[in-house]
Amino acid sequence: MTTLKEMMAKRSPESRARIEARTAEIRQEITLAKLREELNMSQMQLAAVLGVKQPSIVKMEKVENDPKLSTLKRYVTALGGKLTLDVTLPDGKRIALTL
């Protein structure tokens, strides 16, 4: 049986880049909605905390959205969380930045 890693190795670099970009988009969408759902908070409730309308939350959680860090910070803060950015340097060292 062929593994995903083997299948990806057979693809062109451009194809792999497109797949990886799309995967990152899907993970982003799932993650934002999952954060909210983890706290049993509806889109309407989060919208009220942020002082926006519910369609704005829908937009934030969509794949097509490429949110600014400031928007992500507001979203996470409204959920009662703290946003950190995990950076991995070329030497493998990891540094967490609190935003």
C-alpha cells in the first residue's frame, strides 16, 4: 500500500505546494471554529463579545479569509484565551511569541 508521504513525493513541487497551502487553509478554518465550539460558544455569542454581527464571525472562520494577527488576537481574547505564535528557527530552536 502506498503511503501519503510516497504519493506526495511523486508530485511536482508546484502540486505539493498547492496541496500544502490548501491543507493549511482547512486547518485554519477547523481550528478557529473548534476554539469557539470547545467553549460551547455560538457564533452569535462571540459576535456579541466582539461587538460585531454574526456574519463577521462566519467570515473569520472561512477558509478564504486570511486574517491579520490583530484579528486573530481579538478572536482568541474574546474567547478568554491568549494568542501565541510558535516560531521554529532553521536550527530547530522553537520560540513562542505572545501577541
